[in-house]
Amino acid sequence: MDWAEISGPLLVIFRETFEIALILGVVLAATKGIVGRKYYIWSGIGLGLLGSAIIALFADAIGALVTWQTSSR
């Protein structure tokens, strides 16, 4: 594997990481002073990661279902 093959995915991962850091910073700043804000924010992050993992586990099945739906028309 050379640099040209992995530079695209690495750039996407960097961009998405930077984006979540910005969003998290804004949410933390906007909720300053709210009691229990860290619990709600970390719960949201955890549920988002869990949902992403579940979708990743079933990505092949979802893709096959979508392909089947579009090919049967």
C-alpha cells in the first residue's frame, strides 16, 4: 500500500475528526451552566458510536437490500 492509496481515506478521517471536535466544542460552550451536561453529551456520543457500529455490522445486508430493491424495478 502506498501513500496515494491511503491519503484519501486519511483525509476524510481527519476532516470528520476535526468536524466532531468543532461541534463538541460548540455544544460544550453552549451548555455551560446546565446541570448534568457532561452526562447528556457523553450519552449522546456513546449512542452515536453504538448506532454507527450497528449500521457498520449490517452494512452488507443493507447494501444487498438496496441493490435488490433497485434491480427489481
